[in-house]
Amino acid sequence: MGRTTTAGRHGTPPGSTTARRMVTAAAAAYVVNCLWGTAVAVRLIRTRKLRVVHHGLFVVTAALTGAAATTPVWTRSRAGLFLLPALVPLALAPRTDPRSGAHWKTAVAAAPSYLGAVLLRR
């Protein structure tokens, strides 16, 4: 006896809408975090009292990316698989000196993963 699943809205597989939203949220958090970090690096924003903002954005980005990377386990969407490599730079970035080139290079190393996930989520 075969397993019967019903398609979601407009014929999409069950859970794929949620998976797309999670991938989108993770990518958006990454972009916002990179923009904030860049603004701080070029001194557009002074973070003497707002240092926690970048740290908070990073935690949100890492959490959303980790959650979105699990979507292939519980949906048919495979977009989250592209986010698995992004977990490595996300793990390494906090361990690099923010005033060195290694910090932003590590952060940018995750960009292809997010781009791939966003392009595949359709």
C-alpha cells in the first residue's frame, strides 16, 4: 500500500512553501548582517553602544540558516542543502578578528551558498 500525500497550494509539494520561506528568511538575515557589518567597517555607523546589533543579527542569521538547512529532512525542497556549506563560514566568522580582512572574507565565503539556495527555492 503506497503512501498518499496531498500537494500544497497550486500543486506544490507539502512543506515546500515553508521551506522557501525559511530559505528566504535565512538569506535576508545574511544580507542584512553583511550590510550592517559593511556599514560599521566603512564607519557609516558607529557601534560603540550598538555592538550588540551585529552580534544579534549574526545569531539570527545562524539560527535561521541552521533551521533552513534542515528543510530537506522534512520537505521535498532541496534548497536547504545549499545552505549546509554556509554553516562552515558561519562557525568560523566569530573566531576571526573583526578588524582583519579574514573576518569579512570568511563572511563573504557563505554568499554562494545563500545565492544557490535562493535560486533553487523556486
